[in-house]
Amino acid sequence: MPNYVTVDEFVAWANVRDDLSGFDTTSFDHVLDAAEEAVEDHCHRVFTDAGSASARVYSAKYNDLIVVDDFHTTSGLVVETDAGGSGSWTASTAYQLEPLNGVVNGRSGWPYTTVRATSGLTFPVHHEARVRVTAQWGWAAVPDSVKNATRMTALRLWRRRKSPEGVLGYEEFGGLRVPRLDPDVERMLAPYVRVWDMV
């Protein structure tokens, strides 16, 4: 089922009701699911809220900083290390969550993406996963730009049923190939793209 935009929201926004005669509108679930996957693949992150806390393990590249998946609340948060790799985890509260105040480039509502060690805590730098973080993963709310990008991508996918080869036909000008991702969608999503290899 779609998570970012409902079928009714999409149909109303795209104004495609007149185009639905004899069409099973439940198929829009698949279109919206595909659009959401395209947005997530482009951004390298998921914007839904997991709903409950769960544990994930990470390999630290630095002894004072660990990069983690998005999480948006400190409720249920636990940060643990296993320095010797023995399976014996030690919890700590000596850390700072970033971005500070949940603000990036002046925009609020961002999840935490890094945990910085403080007060003498160090993360064991190792190729094995020796840092464990229990958190409620995801975003508290889907950003408006992400919702709009999902709508635009879904409409594009819906219209692709008339251009299965990725080419829109124009008798006067010949074929026009459909680009991989709408440039306006790329611009809207640009602030939300995670570049994992840079950290």
C-alpha cells in the first residue's frame, strides 16, 4: 500500500478521473508504490516511520562518529558498543545526535543521521559491526517536496502506459524519449539525497 500519497489524493491532484472509465483504480496502488520506490532509490533513504524501535548494527569508520539510518525520536533510543567483538554489548549515554535541533539548511523536521561520541566514549573502528543502535527508524512526517515528487513520478508512470518503449510519439517532430527522472522532481529531491560514501 502507498505510504506517501493515497490513491484518492493522487487521483484528485492529477485530475485523471475522466480517464478512468472502466479502469480498476486499485491499480494506482502499484503505480504509487513504484513511484515511492523511485523516490527512495534516488534519495537513498526511506521517509516512512517504522512505528516502533528496533536494533540495527553498524561498522564504525571513525572512533568519534557513527553514521546511521534516519531516526526521528529519542524515545526508545539505545546506543551500545562491543569493543572486543565478543557479543557483550555496553550501553552508553555519552553521545550527541546530529543534525543538531533537527535542522538542515534552515529546514526543520529532519531526522537524526549521525551519533557523535562525547565524554570519553569511543566507537570501535572495525570492519565488523560493533556498534548497535536501537531506534524508531524513519521520518516523523513525509516532507511536502517528497510527496509532490511522488505525485509527479506516479503521474509520469501512469502516462507511460501509452509509451511502453519510453518514447512519446509526435507525428510532426518524430519520437521524443522520456528521461529517466523528471528534472523538476530531481530538483525537489536534491536536498534529501543521502551520499553515504562521503561519510
